[in-house]
Amino acid sequence: MDGVQSNEAGSSLVSITVLSVTPVRAGKLFALASVEIDIDGVRIEVRGIRAMRALTGATKVELPTFRDACPTKSTARSATS
């Protein structure tokens, strides 16, 4: 689209691939996972996804976070193409 914006809705091919799942035993945490999200050829790899047991017994999935220099907690992301 070369910098031209359109009001028309489009569609994109999106795929999510699980790259790894590592079992962990640390309190409520029971696994760490890495996934790759591909949006029209732009790949985003997300590492450190936490699978945890909730108080209700259900499974809870949390995205990774990091502390920056401030120290505020932020969601970690990286992109490759």
C-alpha cells in the first residue's frame, strides 16, 4: 500500500507454531513455552510463556514480562522478518 491508508477491511494469513514446551516444577508454574506467530510473513517469536495452575484448578497462561530501567514491568516481544 506504500503509505496509503485504506478504510477497507482486509485479511491476512496468520499462523501460530509451538516451538517448544518445557516441563517445570516451581510452585504453580508447570511449563514454559515458546511460540512463533507469523502474520503475512512477519514472524514474531515469543519466549517464556508461562503455564500455571490457577487457584480454581484451571490452567492459566501468562505472556512473558521483563523489568526495564524504570523498573516497570512490561510484556516482552521480538519481531523478525
